[in-house]
Amino acid sequence: MRASQTLFLLLWFFCIYAPTSFSTNVTYDHRALVINGKRRVLVSGSIHYPRSTPEMWPDIIQKSKDGGLDVIETYVFWNLHEPVRGQYNFEGRADLVKFVKTVAAAGLYVHLRIGPYACAEWNYGGFPLWLHFIPGIQFRTDNKPFEEEMKRFTAKIVDMMKQENLYMSQGGPIILSQIENEYGNIDDHYGPAAKSYIKWAASMATSLDTGVPWVMCQQLDAPDPIVSCIWRCCTSQTCGRSCICTMEGRTLAGLLVGLSLLVVMTMMHQLMSMEFLDSLSGATLKTCIRP
């Protein structure tokens, strides 16, 4: 009898207190992210960690949660973390692991947009200056010197997240990762090399085995299983493959299924209230809604 009671108490304890430490399955269909077999309605906002101090992060994140967000997304800034080739900085404002853990402590998900091209109104789009001086390099195309450096940095970030068990497949908060960024806006300029570069980037990213979906922002021809679609490009031809529709021109961060227009407008009104925007101290909001 005592053994049965002990077993019951142990099971109760793990059911109540331990779920966040267990790995969770994250996938998607043509309508939404699917977490543990259930489509999720998620609202996401951007907080770029180096644009505030670590002391500010908990308050900004909590205010974002209070305002209705489920997911915090951020770029990863290569020139911040590797200002000199082979010399890394992950301290202070650059402490990416601490930022992700702070988001997790608030009970929110993370979309980690590794890039490593960020744009984001950030110097050189996030590329370190030394990258420009590598012999024979051409950025963001099927170019071996660039691909070698891009793979090295991307793998380093993924490995850091894995070592800290930060992917949801490990029980952490990261539900999505992004490779490249808004390449579909410029790929015509690179000709045939653009297509082979995107295929390479997709293959490289998925080979890192994060256990969560990878996305590309504004890349409608992204190879499966990479996800990419923005709302105004979602059609019967694109939706239904590796595509999830969003309301804002940035891929994925949050997803939805079947909200009425009234609910959508109410949510947007609450999120965009001046009081909430003022309280965020520079955090940028994005809502990803398909009405």
C-alpha cells in the first residue's frame, strides 16, 4: 500500500512540476505550428537582445507577455558575437543563452532567427567586417568561402543552444529557427546561383538536427522541409506545401487557426495600444495572424 502511495505521489509530482523539462514535439501543417499534436494559436513579438541591457530583459519580456505575446523572436547578430574572426563575444548584451533562458523563465517560446544575415537596421546587416576581406568571397550566393563561414557560425550557435538544452525537442523554449533572411527579395540578382545557394542553406540548416522546424523569411521556393510563406503570397498553389500563412511580412513567429475577424481586431488593438508600446522600451511588435 505504501509503495502504491509513493508511486502515485511521484507520478503526481512529475505531472505537475516537470512537464517543462521534457522534450516536446514541434511540427507544422499548412495552417499552424503543431505542438504535441495540437495546432497552436500564437502571437509573436521581436526583442533584439543587444538593443537593451541584460538588467532590462526580464521587465521587457514580462511586459510583452502581459501584452498578450506567446513567442519572442530575435535575430542573432554575427558581427556582435564574432567581431574578430575566431574570437567570440557572448557576454553582457551579447549573452544570447541568458536572453533565451530569461524568455523561458517568463513562460514564453522563442523563435531564433540565426540568419546569419539579419538586416534589422543593423550595421552591415549583421555581417562582421572581416568577412569582406576573405579572398574570393561573395556574400549570400553559391560561394564556397562564404558558405564555409556561414556554416561555421550557424553550427556554433546551434551547438550553444543544444548544450544548454534550449530547443523544445530538448525541453527548452526554442520552437523555430530561421536560416537566411528575406532572400526572396533579391535572389533574382544572383541568377541560377541563388537557387543552388538556397538549397545548400536549407540542407545545411536541417543537417544540424535541432528537432524543431526551420524557416526562411520571404522565400516562397524554399526547399522542403523549410517553411516559408507570408500572408499576401499564400495561395492555393503555395499553401499546403511547406508554408504557413502570416499577416505580417515576416515569416512565422506566431501562427493561428480560425480566429474571427472581430477577435483578431481586438487582439491587435490591445497589442498596439500606446501604453503597451511605450512600456516596451524599444521592443518591436509583430502579429502573425491569418484571418
